[in-house]
Amino acid sequence: METDDVGRLQRRCQRLRAGAQTPFGTAREWLDAAIQARYPVAQVSASLNKAMQVRQQPTPEASNALRQDAQQLAFEALRTHDPDVMARMGDVAANLVSDPEEARKVAWVWRLAACQRETACDSMTDWLRLFCNIDTQCQPFETPVDIIRRKSGNDFDEIERRARELNEKIDAGTFEAGDL
């Protein structure tokens, strides 16, 4: 790319940002449109936003309603059986569990279940890069499964079993929103 092109793009970007109106819509409008169009990654993202708010609700009824909304959006996103959606589902499921130890396990279960659906665990590539930016123990040769094994320690066998069972339920069509 030429220097003139970069300058032209920068000026154009500044004009768009400086304008009072957003000619292409806001980020929220784009996310809402993606959710409305049943785009799974947007659904799981919205589900995570709701799941993170569950514990901060003023009443148990409000918490339960938000939990059900989060579960339903996540359940809808899983219709594709997409490993990328499943990998992201770990954070949703972990935020819907009250016990911190179980939340840690659930997050690993979903990530491992996503890896089990792929030969090279491609859905976890971005996660691996980000995770290893903060984990000084990461080694260049480690795979996402290696990291899950290392971080889950003695719980790995249970996590692996639960990940297989989760995949079996999803494939058999017996997984329900309440299972999150």
C-alpha cells in the first residue's frame, strides 16, 4: 500500500469518526441485526453479555429471566454445531454457574469439546494466542488441548469425559437450553 493511500484512508476514517451521524449504523445496531439474522457468533456474544449480568440483578426473578435469555440465545447459536461457537460457549456457561470451581471446569469442557470436533483445533487459534499472551508458562509447541490439560491438572480426565458427553448430546439433538 502506498503512503498516499494510507493518508487518504486515514483522512476518510477521521471524517467518519468526526461526523455526528454514523452513516453505517452503530456497533449495537450491527450486533442487533446479526442477532436478528440468527448469526451464531453474534448470538453467543449477546448471550455472554447477558450471562455476565446475571449475578448483578436486583432480584432473583430478574436474574432468572436474564439467565433464561442467555441460555436461549446460546442454545440457538449451537444449532450449527460450529466449533468456534462452542469454544466461545465456555465463557457463557462459566458465567451461568455459581460455584467458581465448577465454572472453571465448565469453561474447559466447552473449549475441549470444540477441539474434539476438529483435527487441528482451529477454532481455538485466536484464544490460544491471547491466552499465551498472559500465561508465561505457554510453550511454542503447545496446542489448545495441551493447555487445557496443563491448566485443568487432575481434573483433565473428568473434563475430557464431560466434553465427549457434551458432543454426544449435541449431535444426538438431546442438548437443551437448560443444560447450560
